[in-house]
Amino acid sequence: MKTKIIITYGPACEDKRILKKLIEFGADVVRINTKYVSVKDYDLIREKIVSLRKKQVKIMIDNIGVFEYSSFA
């Protein structure tokens, strides 16, 4: 089994230089949380990832699901 490195796309990754470094340092998957990203943002993020990669980098979409965290409080 090979270990995979998953990074979460967040405010720090808005800077292309940082995202590029994370991919260069071995990120295999970029996780995008849909609670904080619109469809339009997703398209821009996907284009950014594709333009920076020199190897295959997968994109994982993290849906918020049916329940909000506040439903359990």
C-alpha cells in the first residue's frame, strides 16, 4: 500500500506559489470543501490545479451532506 498525501484547499492556497509548492512536495490529492466554495470558485480552483501540476493530482470534493453541524447541537 502506498501512502497518499491529501491537502485541503483553503485560504493559504489562493496564492498559486503556495499551491505549486504543496504539489511539488508530493500532494497526491487536493480536497475541496463545498461548504466554503461555490461552483464558480470550483472551476477556478480546478483550472489552477491543472495548470500547476507536473504529475497527476486528483481532486476530492467534500460535500457538506444532508445535516449541518448545527443540527446536532
